[in-house]
Amino acid sequence: MFLNVIASSESKVISKILIGVLGVVFLVIAGGIVFFTSIQTQQAGQPKLELPKQVFNNAPPIGADPADMLPPTTVVIKAVSKSAFTPSFVNVPVGSTVIWENVDKEIHTATSKNFTADGILLFHRQLNPGDKFEFKFDKPGTYYFDCVIAFHEMSGTIKVSP
């Protein structure tokens, strides 16, 4: 009877090890399938999904001497899909111009979430495919913008340094 108990517990341990090994083999095979499928999709000419990029342009570090500050610049932010402006964050010096460009096939907007002292949106422009809109930032601060078209989840931030 004692031997039956030992044999029973050994078979349970062996069963657990086998189940674990089979689980690892399954995960390796599934991972390989996902990996090779993604390579074939990219090779078939389908665009690779990329996250919006962040760009930090020409702004001096915090506490830098104003004499070291770079001149104003121009930055282009592209509306590329229903979910992304790229870049979604830029850091520019005062006096810089930001250009929004719609490179998508759908209509988008470049709409400020900031208001003037009179309570008016700082900027709002509808962008048809191929359209561009530019805005010059004359005051330091953090400016937020988005696309206000329903179901478009596009937003971004512009940091304007003194």
C-alpha cells in the first residue's frame, strides 16, 4: 500500500512537469508564429505600426543663459491617422512657427485647448486632406491641441520655452 502512494505521487509530479513542458513548447510555437507573421506582413508592403514620435527642437535646457538660446524655428506636425499627430510633442523657443499638415485621407482639425484672455480658442482650423495651417507662438507656455472630429483620438502638446 505504501508503494502505491509513492507511485501515485510520483505520477502526479511527472504529470505536472509534462504539462509545464507542453505549456512552454506551446508558448514558443505561438510566439514564433506571431513573429514570422509580422515579418511577412511587413514584407508584403503593409505599413509598420509606429507610435507617434516626440521631437524636442532647439529649446535650451532649463536655467540656460538666454544668450545661448537658439533662434525661432519651424516645426511640422502631421495628422497621419484617426489616432495620431506626429510628432505629438514638440519643444520650441518663443517666436517659433508650428505647421499642422494633413497627410491623411480624412478631414482633421488643429484645435487649441488653450484660450485667449477673452475666452476665445487660441486657434482652430479644419484641415482637409493636403491642407496646412500655421501658427506662431509668441509667448512661453505649454499649449495643448487636438482634433475635435468625433472618434478621432488625436492630441498633442507644444512646449514654448522663453
